[in-house]
Amino acid sequence: MFERHTALRSMHDLGLAAWFGGSLMGALGVNGAAAKINDATQRLPVASAGWARWTPVNAAAIGTHLAGAVGELVTESPRMAAQAGVGKVSALKTGLTVGALAVTGYSRLLGMRLLRAGGPPVDGVTEPSRQTPADVASFQRQMKVLQWVVPALTGALVVVTAYMGEQQKPGQVLRGMLSRAGGLTSSSRTIGKAIGMGAPKIGKVAMGSPRTIAKVAAMGAATRHLVTAGR
């Protein structure tokens, strides 16, 4: 459970770093630099060319990150089951990853549509001008928001990953395992009380009526179901 998995962690971290850094640099650097071009009809083509060159590298980075993340999930599954809190953070991380993938994919789709638009006059890569066609202007307005959503989600993944690293410290692992064990102990006590409450009634079965016997039998069945559910 506590063996080293350097290759998986390296794939996870390097892929995520490239994903986050590339999206942030593209929004600030590529789009920002293209907006400074004097010819308004060349701003979109230049930015689209830059993003097109980055796309294969970005795809490889995302794939590397996902491979490392899945590998870590498999290797850390015993600790996830034994340490309280790890499962919830893992679920949060999965949700952020799915969200970042969805936004990245849709952003690339918008980028391809802008690339096919040719060279309409624009004020900036994500800022239409009065001469910009309506459909292109719509794509630009969406891209203006999404260009910051991707680094926000991937940046959040970096933070969550750092927090999960803190959870792997010996003290955190011990506290998490004791907390999980305490919850199981409490559940066992509850089951024991239920069984104890049913015991006195069982002693009256021989002296009871058929209706009483039926009630006690029903209670016994419910208790067996509770015990089975608590295992």
C-alpha cells in the first residue's frame, strides 16, 4: 500500500503541469500577442495557427496525465478503502478532471470553427469588432470565457493533488484509519444493541400467542437483515 510509484506520479504531474501551463500561456501569450497584430484580418489566423501547433502536444500531455492518474487510483485503492476522507477527495478530483476534459474539448471545437472562418476583421482573438460576422463573434465570446476556465480547473487539480499528497503523510494516514475504524466500531455496537433488544422477547415466545410468535419472528428476520447489512 505504501510502495513507491515514481513513474505513475511523474506521468500524472508532468502531464497536468503541461495541461495547466499550456492553457494559461495560450490565453495570455498566444491570444494576447495575436491581438497586437496591426492587420485585423490576420489576428485570428495567427492565433489559430499557434493553437493548432500546440494541440498535439496538449493531447499527449492530457493522455499522459490520465494514464498516471488511473494508475495511481488503482495502486492507492487499498488506502482509499482504509483511510477516511480519501474517497471524497478522489471523487472531487475525478469531477474536476471530467470538467477540465469537457471544457478543453469544447474549446478546441470552437478553435477549429474560428480557424475555418478564415480572416474576418476582429479587435482581438476573443474580441469581435463591428465588422465581425455574427457566428464568428459568438464563437469568440464563448472562447473569451472558456480560455480561463481550463486553467482554473486544471489549477484546482494541482491544488487537490497537493492536498492528496498531504493525506499520505504517516500521521494523516494513521488518523484517517483510526477514524474509519471508529466508524466501523460504532456500527458494530449499534447492531449489537439491536440484537440485545430482541433477546428478551424471544424468551417469551413459548408462553405467547400465535400472534406474539409471529411478531417475534418478524423482529428476528429484521435483526438478521441488520446484521447482514452491517457486515
